[in-house]
Amino acid sequence: MSVFSHIDFDHHEQVVYGHDQASGLKAIIAIHNSNLGPALGGCRMWPYANDDEALRDVLRLSRGMSYKSALARLPLGGGKAVIMGDPHTGKSTALFQAMGDFVDSLGGRYITAADSGTGVAEMQIMAERTRHVAGAGQREGFEGGVRNGDPSPSTAYGVFIGIQAAVKHRLGRDDLRGLKVAIQGVGQVGFSLARHLKEAGAELWVTDIVPANVRRAVEQLGATAVTQQEIFALEVDVFAPCAMGGIINLQTLEVLRAPIIAGAANNQLADASLAETLRRNECLYAPDYAINAGGIIDVCYERTGGSAAQLKAHIEGIGDTLQQIFQRAAADGCSTTQIADRLALERLNGGE
Ligand code: NAD
């Protein structure tokens, strides 16, 4: 299959295939754009049905990383890696050592990090073979103490800041006391977000496919548990998708009541045109790649240094970026994703 004529090819700078027969590694690394710095993006492990599915994913995800980092004002380009394999059954030390060698072969043009199917343990194995890996070490947490390289607390904090910005813009409110929030998925990011919201006085409704995760939110945060279907139709102020992509679609839009959608999940809109539908429905949508940038900001600070206080302040900048997006969208009569894309491109090309 061809890369240059692929529908998701978007002037990517480099697309490299890696194979190691001994460990069984089959992987692709894509560098979309390095105008602003080395390309950083996660290493996803997924049982892709074929090479084309893997290529499509890596082309789309690497482009998304260019936009996300540009919008978050980071000195980073966009890249991504995909490993073709089952993360439950296909992992081995040799596989991730070979992946580390593959990453190293690009000499730092691509820096890898954890993603779906990989985590701190795999980053640590890759770090034996390359220094171009993020999220493998320990560091100071901005809430105090020492933590590992998991960026989800930073992602959650960024989403919390983003919800504040959205509430101010859409509901004209400065504080979150009594705000009703429905969270779909109380895993790493969702639970941490729920904790921030609880501390700010919000009322929470949660759902998850893992009963233990729901129980934790109910017992520790006083959240109300609802079913996977009920979460969409609640009369709440904010719907926060923190589970998986494609969750804003024609079916869920029929029942969604919240005037704000703001959560951590990647690729929340099943179809890009739904952003315009949301705008017409007067539902304020916080573009996912703008609001969930806390994790990439965290990973960047790990690479470049900077104190926990500086990291926290940078994450808080997500609120300003969103405010700018909301205001421009309102002024121009455009969807928030159109404005976010425009803003990201402006920054990617050296403007603003
Ligand atoms: P996670 O796996 O820890 O949490 C996801 C939770 O959603 C799990 O508890 C899972 O059981 C639940 N879930 C899955 N399907 C569901 C469904 N249909 N209904 C209800 N719950 C369901 O993952 P995470 O790290 O918390 O990430 C959450 C989302 O945020 C993902 O989409 C991820 O891509 C995105 N994201 C995460 C980070 C990060 O730093 N971890 C950064 C940016 C974006």
C-alpha cells in the first residue's frame, strides 16, 4: 500500500517501518511535522487487522500530535508509533528492546511515550536502548511528593482547568460549587478529574464498565453511579467523556442534554461535522486535543526540565487557550474545532 497517496497522508515528513524477526516486532513510526521541535507522541500497541489499519492510525495520530503540541505552545513536533500486536498477549522484553532500538535509529527526531497498550514498564524497557523516551523515570509531582512518569494526573488537572473555562464562557459562572457533572469513564484521568471537581464543590454522576472503578468514585467522592446508557441523558451542566473516542455521535446527540461537553477522551467526535451540529445546538464543545493536552505538557517538561510549579502554570494555560477558542468561535460563528485547528496551524507555521 502506498503512503503518499493514502487518504490520511498530510505532508508527513517521515514514515518508517521497523521489523525485528527475533522478537516479532512489527512497527511503524510517523513524524508528521517537526517545525517546532522533535516529534513527540505515544507508542500504541494494538492488534491491528492489517498493515493498512496500522498505517492509517499512525498517520492520523501523528498529525494530531503536531496540532496538540502547537496549540499547547510546546517546543515539540508531532509523531507517533504503532506496534502491531496484542497488548494482553504479545508483550515481551525483547519486543520493547527492539522497539527501543527502532526509536533510537531516528536519532532523536522522534521521542516516544506511553499510549494505549503501553505504560511506564514498557517505557523503562525502551529506555535501556534509547534516551529518546519519555515517562520512564520518577519526578516531583506538582501536588507534592514523588511520582512516576504517568502523565494522567496532569491530563486530569488540565481538563479541570478547561471545564472552569467552559463554565465561565457558557454559563457565566466563576466557581464550580453545585455544578452538575457527568463523567463517562472513571479510570486514571476520569477519577483524578472527579477528585478535582469534588474539591471544587461539584456534584458528580459517574459510569464505567469496570464496577470497581465506579465503586471507588462512589465511596471516596460521594458520586452517584448511573448505567452506561443513563450517563448521556442526565440533566447536568457538563458531560465529561473520559473513556473512549467516537462517543459524540448521532445516537448520543439525540439524548445529550448538557450545555457543555468537556473531557479527556481523544477523538470524541465520531465525525468532524458534528462540531457544527453542537454549535447549532448551543452546546459548547471543548476540542479534545486542546483540553487534554496536560499529559503532553507533562511529558515535555520531563524532557526539558522545569519545576513542578512551572509545569502547573503551563497546564493552566489550557484555560487561556480554550477561552480564546470559545471567544473566536462565538465571534466568527464557527465551531470550536474549526477555530482550534486554525489556531494550531497558525502556531505550527510560526504565527501568533
Ligand atoms: P483508563 O483506561 O485509565 O480509563 C478509561 C476508563 O473508561 C476505564 O476505567 C474504562 O473501564 C472506562 N470505559 C471504557 N469504556 C467505557 C464505556 N463504554 N463506558 C464507560 N466507561 C468505559 O484511561 P485514561 O488514561 O484515564 O484515559 C481516558 C481517556 O483520555 C482515553 O480516551 C485517553 O486516550 C484519553 N487521554 C488520556 C491521557 C492520559 O494522560 N492518560 C492523555 C490524553 C488523553
